[in-house]
Amino acid sequence: MSISEATIDSMISGLPLPKTTLATLRKDVVDVGVTKKEMEVIIERVMADYEYACVEPCEAVGVVSAQSIGEPGTQMTMRTFHYAGVAEINVTLGLPRLIEIVDARKTPSTPMMTVALVKEYAADREFARKVAWEIEATHIEHLADVTTDLANMNLILDLNEKILLQRGIGVEAIAEKLEAGLGVKVKIPSEVANQIIVIPKEPLYRDLLQLAKNIHGITLKGIEGIKRVVIRKDGEEYTLYTEGSMLKEILEVEGIDLSRTSTNNIGEIYEVFGIEAARFAIIKEASDTLREQGLTVDIRHLMLVSDIMTCDGEVKQIGRHGISGEKASVFARAAFEVTVNHLLDAGMRGDIDELNGVTENIIVGQPIKLGTGDVHLVARNPLKDL
Amino acid sequence: MQMDNMVPSIPKRIGAIKFGLISPREVRKMSVTSIITADTYDDDGYPIDMGLMDLRLGVIDPGLKCKSCGSRAGECPGHFGHIELVAPVIHVGFNKILRKILRSVCCKCSSLLLEEGKKRDFLEQLSRQKDMGHLPDDVINNVFKEARKSKTCPYCNEEQLDIKFEKPSEYIENGHKLTPTEIRDRFENISDDDIRVMGMNPDTARPEWMILTVLPVPPVTVRPSITLESGQRSEDDLTHKLVDIIRINQRFQENRDAGAPQLIIEDLWELLQYHLTTYFDNEVSGVPPARHRSGRPLKTLTQRLKGKEGRFRGSLSGKRVNFSARTVVSPDPNLSINEVGVPLSIAQHMTIPVRVISKNLDLMREYVRRGREVHPGANYVIRDDERRIKVTDINKEELLEKLEPGWTIERQMQDGDIVLFNRQPSLHKMSIMAHRVKVLPNKTFKLNPAVCPPYNADFDGDEMNMHVLQTEESRAEASILMQVQENILSPRFGGPIIGGIHDHISGLFLLTRNQKFISKNDALELLRKSELRVLPEPAGHLEDGEPYWDGKQIFSQILPKGLYVEFPAQVCFKCDTCKKGDCEYDAYVVIEDGELIKGTIDEQAIGAFKGRVLDKVVKEFGTTAGAQFVDDFTRLAIRGVMHTGLSFGISDEDIPLEAKEGIAIRLQDAEKEVAELVQAYENKELEALPGRTLDETIEMRIMQTLGKARDDTGGMADQSLGLENSAVIMARSGARGSILNLTQMAACVGQQAVRGERIRRGYAGRTLPHFDKGDLGADAHGFVKASYKSGLNPTEYFFHAIGGREGLVDTAVRTSQSGYLQRRLVNALQDLEVQYDGSVRETRGVIVQFKYGEDGIDSTKSDYSKPEAIHRVVRSVTGKEVA
């Protein structure tokens, strides 16, 4: 006597329940098979449960979230250097990392990327290594011994053939890069194999020394800014972890699974993928940081923080240069930081404080419009009706 | 009594506050007198007329009457005066904006150096920003940036000269110093329309008002003078500063009238500028702060407002309050979690106002009759004309006679009153909760130890604050929203934050572990403090026929009927395949219909943060049942632990000789391993870990080896101590301490680290002169082989102190950093509120989330929306098992 799936769908469609709940409900009733009567009872009870579980209107969720994130902060470690999964790469963790996220810094102190490989090659160690060399910034010191030849006023680079082969880069390519990058003449002597001679523009001692210094700054291969790549086997697959983050550039590298590649640099995510991705990145980074410290914080609190940071379409800092500095109320801003400047500016502009927020009303000594202070009771005067 | 007086008037609400600059005209208009003499009091100690303490400015001395409003000190709010400045002076705070305006305004015709079209464009942008609720800062900055670009005035074609600004307040145009008078003249000619483009409102703030020609003198009430014990008067810092200003102003006037040379005039002008600058802000960079005679910098206007103790954060956002008490806290497991023990002496001082009505007249009379000396008495009586009268033995009889409905008495606090209880730092909402008063002897606040976790309190001398609620509304709100039982579940993670700690856990652990034979007497004793009066059927009978009860049975008595839970206990050994109910260690808890069938009760069951049973009881049976459960188990646990006894002393760390030898051997092995590593390193045979240098590799390897050795010795110690050792019981059940603590006490303290590395600092090439240079061995870099019990040798002790110091520094830095993080978070999020439509909005109406947390669910009740909850509903309706 159980009803069909179509009937179930029509019965549960339009219910104001979260999608996951609806999906579970649907799966359960389809699996078990229910009668119409039973289904009605189930829906009624699930709805009642949901309504009970909802937040109450006027709840000051903001403060609760702020406290839920701030309070565990006191229990976090300060140790900056720790390892996250990969022992070889240092990542900022604990309280400093949380502060960094909330500060919406342009670049984190330890940028890091997790690069996944395309599924079909993910188990191939050689392929992973090849991609790694493709990404990692190669500098001259990796490839060659640099000798300053004072007699002939030039730099002699003795390239290591084995490493060249391993990194998949040719002598000519290096010469070209150096020529373009330094703007000097580069010669490949025919008599000695694997040698490059760099000649400064002017045969000056100072120029030569400068050149010997500058040559280390030229990226010969890979992506500038990615200092190191570590390959690690996670289960069946090889994953690359990079020190330094260059999301935009990495996405153009072949053999990389875009959908599973990410960075811990929120600013970069915002620039490359936009605000929604940045919002999610904040939630993820914050919850990872807290989880690593063994602290449980409900995801809703992190969502709220993330949402207020991103609700204007750009990532705003929690603090004086972001949300708190852009509040409508003069008093709220003055009570937070840089008190006098805000007051003087307000006077100059003739600002009006509408006294809508919490701080303002506390300052003037009025009930705040939040929680029980936001509820208005209208009573009919019984005497009037008589 | 008239009807009007019965209904209290609705308090006025401030709708909005408008800011602006005060124009010189306004200053003169609101001024009650011009101040011309720098002196304050005459020889008789009477304020001088037209002096800084003029009686028209308000009064602070008792007995005198204000000449402006006629009221006495305390009632008179004070009135402003003014000082006519001889020459205009720049207000320091506006230097930045003055500079911008000066540079973007024509030096000849004072028009804004922008084309008409652009002005209109910017005006439009400004109004758009305003409509959007954004601050206009960016647009205004663009206006100035654009205007500054034009080299000639588009209106009079005058060439614009570069204006240099020199700290603190000098403007130099083409080598010529602009006097404030000149600047003021330029600003006076700016048209209203141009002012609007610059983001200012010409009605409330004209640029020339930023250059002062007349200085308002704040009322005396703002800068009260204090009379020292010696009878000497000590003036406020502001008064001192004002005296300086008047003096220089006078001298300036005299010199100018006398036709003094330009140089002297300029010097005096500068001096006047200095005094006004420091009057407004005594911390301007480039200006030496004005100092008191003692050398202390004066606290002038800006300093009064700024910072943590400033007016805004110190006096307006946070205030000192009446009706509060503070003392040391101590534990009392016999109190309910909803209660707080208040010392009698505090209860006698804290009062609650009660309106006298015909129905409570007798009771109120009784309070007054008892007075302030006999406990539930009354301290004050407030007559219907709002006069407060102290109840004394002398006037008691008289008051009793006069007492009538309409009066209010302030009765002493008594059992059952609702108070707020708080411990700083108040990091979350559970740091302030409402408790019911229980008046007790002695001098400390008492609280149930189960409420320690939310307050983060312990009893090593912590003090807590109590606030007595004064209105019926606040009491209602507190008891519904803030009472302890309503806060058992923390919104942070949706689990219980109030729960068993320490003895609660070890008590119940000892009680429910293993088979117990509890006699009737003992069983009754255990449950004595619970509400239960009937013992269950005995578990069996001893050989002599005496009935006995089991510990699990006793514990089951305090569980609510209808409770079903199953979970692995804290003591779970995390076997590969869990045998669940058949666990041989009795580490899998099964509760059916409120009956503990299997398992041992420990931290996982009733502990704060973790307690699964507690969590379930609160979520399924409500907060009252939850509170009852906590109360019951604290009482039961205390009796349980007393029944068995649990003590811990230095002999509990004794381990047998064989174990000691085993540990020594293990440590020797570890040292050998380290030596081998070092040998390999020195022979360059060691292979570097990928991405690490050789030095880093050897360090990491040594750390690993030593860490493992320490853990192994710990395991050996743990094994030899056995499961009956008190410390092991506490660590395993989660009551207190960990196996690591035990290891350090009994076996080996282990590696001391600084910043996650072995200790390296000290002398050149070595940590201490006891070691060879370049020694990489374990003990040369802070490995402590000894245990706390055996005692550390001098070098070990020193390394231990180094490691310990780092911990202390860490805590100190962390508290300040996380405190600031918290302040910023709260400040950014405090205005958010869930609306009736489920969205989260800021107070100005900006939508932050369309549905709170994407599903609109409260984190403390989120269990109801989890898949298991749905499964349960479907299961219970259909009676069929759901996957």
C-alpha cells in the first residue's frame, strides 16, 4: 500500500526544509515504503522538529558567533611553525593563522597550495614529478656553478647536465631566459659542453658583481613565487604541495585537476574565482585551523563571520580598516578605535547618528534593539474600550 | 493619588544625534560669560568673577548656588563660557582636512578648483553613497585629489601655488607662511555649493569654523577641582591649560595694543597656537607635550576621550554599577547548579526594591520591623515622594506606622532571589548566568563545581561578581534566558558545557566500574541526597542472605526513564573491531530505558564538553531534567568517591625495581640510537629528508627517537602502576591529568623544547659549559632522562626551566592577542540579528545571510535536523528499520 515516488515528491516539494533534510527524508521514505497516512504523520513530525530546531527571531546571532570563535582563541597555541599533513612544509597554524584569516591579509605569512593531478595520471609518480618540475621555480643556483671570471670580465655558468635532464630544461632555453631577463649578452661557447658565459654590458667590476647578484633572481623555469614543491602520496594518488602560492598561474599548467586544486591564500582565491569562492575559502580555512587545534566550533558561526566579511562583494577585514570602520554610526566607530578622528570627521560632515546599533544605544543609555529589546508589545487600553 | 501618576510616563527615546562644528556665533550665544582673568579663586577661596571658576559656569562646591540656573552642586549641569582669542588659531584635529581644502581651493577667488560638470558629478556620487549607507570618504578623497591637480583656477585663471604643510600646523605657500587669518579669509569666501562638493554641510560646518576665533570654556563640572586634605585646592588639568591660554591671550593683546614688533607678535601667536594645540590634544607628534609642574604630561581633551580608560570605552560603553558584590568562590556540591551560595554579610547589604501594595503590606511591615540587622529585613524605605529613608533602630517605629501602599521598600536579598553571576574575562555568554540565591554562612560565594567550565573558574582564589536585579522585567528575562540550566548546551558546538569534572567523573567511574556489592545502608547513603526514596529490586543476595545492589543500578536511579544511548566510553581502548556491548573492558556504555546495562560512566558520559548522556538528557528531556541530572550526579559522585576513597600521594608514583630498570635500559637504548644518528651525520652518511637540510634532518630524527623513547617508558610505567592506581584511574576516566603527566612523574620527563626545537641557545657551540662544543647528544640539548619523582639533575633542571619559561611567555602573549581578536569580532558582528523571516541583518538593514547558517537552525538544537533524527521519525512512524 506504499505510495509511489512521484506522490512522495509532490508531498515533500515545497516544504520549507533545508535541502539535505529533504533529501534524507525522501531517501528514507522511498527505501522503507510508506502509506499516505504514514507519510503525512512523518511530514508533520519532521516539520515540528525542524521548527523547534530553528533559531528564534531577534536572537543576537552575531555576538554568539563572535564569542564562539573568540573564546576558543584563548585555548589555542601560539606556535607558528607546525606541520599540516606535509611534514616538509611549514604552515602558520593556531591563533596567528586565525588572526590572519580574520584580518583579510592580502598574502598569508606562509602561502601554500595543494595541487591535485588529473585523475588518469594521479597515480603516476613520474608524471607527478614532471608536473612538479614544471611548477617549481628554477633558479640558476639549482642548475649551475656560477664563477666570476675577473680576467675576462664575465660570468661563467657551468651547468650540471644531470640536473638539466632531470628538470627538463635545455642550455639554449636558459641562455634565452637569461638574455631576456638581464638584458645582457649571453654566449654559449662551442668548445665546452654545458657552459654559458654571461657578459655584462660594460666591462665594469661593479656591473659584473651586480650581474652575479641579479642572475639569481631570474626564474628559468616554473612559476615565480613557488619556492618548493613536495610530492606526497595520499592514498592512491600523488598530490603536490607547494610553498608559495600562485593560483592563477598554476591553473594554466597542464595535467592539473582544477577542481581539486586550492590555496590557503584567500586574497588570491577572491581574485581568481570571485567572492563566493572567497567566502567558502574563509569558512574552510578557519574551520581547518580550529579543527587542527582540536576545537569544535559550529560551522554556522564561521559562516556568519565569513558572510559579513564578504557580503559587500569584496573581502573586508574584521576591524578598523574593514567592517568596524565602515559602520554607519559615529559612536560605534568612535567607541572601537581612533576615537577622536571619527568624532572630528563626523562634526565636519554633519553626520547624523540614527542610534540603531548596539554600542550607540549603550552610550546614550537606551535599551538596545536586539533580542528582547527588539520586541514591541502593543496593548489595547482596556479602559478606553469601556 | 491621581490616575496619571499610576501609569509611569514612557521614557523619552533619543531618535538621532546630529554632529556639527560650533560656529563662533554659536559659541558666543551659548556662553554665559566671557572669561578674561586667568585666576580662579580669590584669597577667601571664593570664585573670581569672569575667572575660570566663575559661578555662572556652574558650581561644584556644596553650599553655593549656580548664578545661571540657581541650582545647587549636583543638580546644575554646568554652563559654557568663552574666551575671545586675540587672533585666530588653527584647531589641531582639522589640520589634515585643512590642508586638503587649502590645496583644492583657489588662492584668490576661493572657488573649488573643479569644472562645474565635475562638481555636479561628485555631488551625485556623494548622494548615491549616502543612499547606499556607505561612508563618503572615498568620494571626498577623490574630490580633493582631482581638485589638487588643476594648476590654474578654472574661474579666475589665477595660477595655483603649491602649499607645503609643516608639522605641527604651519602652511607655507611659495615660501610665505600663511597665517591663520589668511587661511580663514580664504575659507570664508568658499561658496556653499563648493562646500557641499567637499562633503561638508555648510549649515552645520563651514571650513572657516575649523580655525578658532573664540574658544568655548567648558563648565566647571567638566573640570572639577579637588580639595586636598591640607585644604589646598588642586585644579583639573583642563583648568591649568585654560589658564595658560588666557595668560598668553592677554599678553598677546597687550603687546599688539602696544604696537610690539612683528617678531614678538608672531612668537606670541605661535605660543597661543601651541597652548590651544595641547589643550585639544597633548599627544600631537612634533609638539612637546604640555607638562604639569611635577613633569607628568597633562591629560587634555583628546586624552580624556581616547583609549581603554577614555570616556568612550571606559565611561560610556562600560560603567561601574551599584547592586553588585564580589568575593572569592568556593565549591559546594550540595547546591544545585542553578543556585549560588551568598554569604550572609553580602545578602544583608544587597537589596531588592519591592512596591508596597495592600496585599503585601503585612509582609513589608515585617521586613521593616526586622530592619537591617536581622536577616531578611529592609535597609531603605522610599516614600511616595521618592525620598529614600534609611531604616534605623531609631526611626523604625515611625516608618512602620507611616508605611502605606505606594511606598517602596528595599528589602534584603533572600533565598530564591535571582542574581547574575559573572567571572571575568567574560569571553562568552555563559560567563554571565543567572543563579538563585541561597544565603549561607561564611564569607565566600559557593557554587556547584559542575558550573566551573563555563565560567572557567577554579577555587585557587578566583573571585566572582554578583549583580542583583532590580526590576521585575529583568528578573523575568534573566530566569528565562540566562539561568544556568538554559545554558547547559553551548551554542559554540551544540554540546554540554556544564557537566562533571574531576571528582564527579572519578566518583561515578569508581561506582559504576566492575561488579559492586553495595549493602542497603550504603545504597541508601549514596542516594540520600537525591530525591529518590525507594530502592530498586536488589541485584542479588549475598551468601548470608543480605541483599546487595550494584553500582550501575545505583547510577541508573538518577537517569530519566525512557533514555536510550550507546557509545564507547573514555576508557575505550580503540580496538580494531569494536565488540560494542560485549566489550571485555566494560568500555562500551549501553543505556536502555534509563537503565545502565553495560559500560562504565566516565568523561564521555557526564563530562563537561563531552558528556553524551548529559547531552542526550538535556536535548530529549529538557533543561529542567538536565539540571536535575547534573545535581543528582554531583551528589551521587561525591558520595561515590567518598565510599571508595580516592587519594593520590607521592608513593602512588612508585614503580617496581624491574620497571625502573626497564626504563633505564630503554633510555640507554635511545641514547645509543641518538649516538648512532650523530655518528652517521658526522660521517656524512645520513640521508636528508626531502626538502630539508642535513642539519634539520638530524634534529628531526633525534627528536623522533627521543619522543618515542619517552612514550615507551611511559607505557612501561603505566603498565607497572596497574589500573588500580589513583593517577591511572583519574587519567583513564578523564577526570584529571593524562598519561603524559603520569609518564613525566613516574618514568621520564622527556625532551624540553623551545619553539618546537631542541634547546640550542646558550654559549657558543654548546648549551652549557658542562658539555663539549658541538655535542649533538640527547642530554646536551635538553633531554631530561629523570622523572619528576626521581628528581632532575642540575642541567636537566635548567633545561626544564627554559622550556617552562616559553610556556609562560606564550600564555601572556596569547591572552592579549586573543583578547583583541575577540574585541574585533564582537565589534564587527554585534549588530547582527535574526529577523522574523529567518534572515540575518545588520541594524541598518543590510542583509548578511538570507537564512541563518543556510538552514536557519540553532546550533544547540541542531540534533533535530540531523539525518539520525529523520531516521528516528520514519522508524517510529512506520515501525520499519531505516538504514
